[in-house]
Amino acid sequence: MKLSKVVFPVAGLGSRFFPATKATSKEMLPIVDKPLIQYAVEEALDAGFTELIFVTAKSKIGIREHFDSNLNTELSNLTEEKKELLSKMNEIIPKEASCKYVFQEEPLGLGHAILQAKPIINDEPFAVILADDLIDSKTGTLKQMVEQYKDNNSSIISVQKIDKASSIHYGMVSISQESSNKMKLTDIIEKPLPENSPSNLGVVGRYIFCNQILKFLENISFGTGNEIQLTDGIKLMLSTHPVYAYEFEGTRYDCGDKLGFIKANIEYALKNEIFGDELEAYLRSRLKI
């Protein structure tokens, strides 16, 4: 079955960025000149996904307006350059793709958010992207994972090596067999203490799931943080369906963290063709290097 559906859980409060996110979705915060969610959507589109499912809150309308609204390119005072820019803004979502929105009434965890998309997912395998995890790579991470996905009864989750001291911020995995970047998963633990972490491989926000994950999420109880944890659903599924850990190629920035967000802005700005060199010169002068 061809992969076409991808879920974007974007209903969180973004409390780590208060007060900036009091009235603005965290996913709408910009990395240079594009909101985080647009980077995630472009990654999904590049990987061949055409049904974009946003799990959001009723009070958060910015994301829907960003992707659904069309800018008026016929205003009399627009230059040709401005008209071309507005036309590009109207083409973020290509004609062959669609956006659907479902609501999560309460922020009860990532597993709970994914369950809200079940009526649209139906019986198909699907992907999940967390926009907080911005990954700079030559080939998009989700596209890398699609190329590894051969069996609709299996699942793949992206991982990266981390300092074990940071394990309390990650789902941590254990593996039993390794073949290049793709490894068989044997266990997964949500935010363990460093001494209890089964490895130095932490989960990053890209997943491709067989449809059965939805049944497991429906049958788990509240876990860490009094939330329906996706990690707990994956752990249950391991006994009946193969799950693989994929160590992706690319540099990941944790944009759910203020410092990670700032680092991403600096790195992406330095690559900007218009002002990247000028910014580098400024940083060198500022740091006296």
C-alpha cells in the first residue's frame, strides 16, 4: 500500500516559548523566513505524501491560514517582483496535495494526538512528523525512511546518537540487529534516567507506522506526564509487529528548545545566499575571531 498520509501533531501549548506563543502557534515561529511547520510540510511533500493531516487546537488558526489562504496578486500597487512572491506563497501546497484538520480538545500527549487522526487515516500506514525537530539534510529524513519502508506490517522510527546525560528528554531505544542505518528495535523507554537508558540512541520526530499502532494506542493507559505516550504504544507493538530504528543522515535542531531554535536560525541564516556572508562577517567581528 502506497504511503500518502502524514500526521502533524501541532496542538501543543508551546509553553517553553511563552510569551511569544501565547497567541501564536510554536510551529509558526520562523527559521529565518519560513515557519517551522512549512519546513515539515515541504519535507513530507518531497517524500511523496499528498494527504497532510494537522492535529491542532480550535484556538490555533494560524497554521490553517498559512496553508489555506490565498494572497491577492491583482492589487494595483504590486510590482512584478511582489506578484511573483505572492504567487509562490499561494503555491506552498501543490494541487495534487490536500490539507485536513482535526482537533485535539486537550493536550493529552503525542499518542492521544495521533489517535485524533484515526478517522482520516482509516486502515492505511502513515507517517508522523514533529515540526519541533528541524533536520537539515541533502535528502529529507522522511524520504530516506520511505526508501527503507518495504513492509506495511512494520514501522520505522528515526533515531540519533545522543549524550546519555540527555536521555531524560528522549524516548530511548534498544536494538538487537544492525544493518547499516536500519536496526531491529527490541525495546523503547520514555525519558529514562541516564543510568536506566538501554543505549545512546534517542528517538527524533519522524515515524512511519503500520496501521496497527492505532489499536495499541487505544489500549494503553496514561503514562509519563499523565499523557497517552506514543512510546508506550510502540513498546506494546514490538511483541507482534517489527519496528526498526533508522539512524538518519543530517543535522537535527531541537526547535522546541530556545537554544536549539536560535542555533537553527543562525545556521540557516549563514546559508542564505543574500546575507549569509554578511552575517558571518558580523558574527566574526562580534566574537572577535
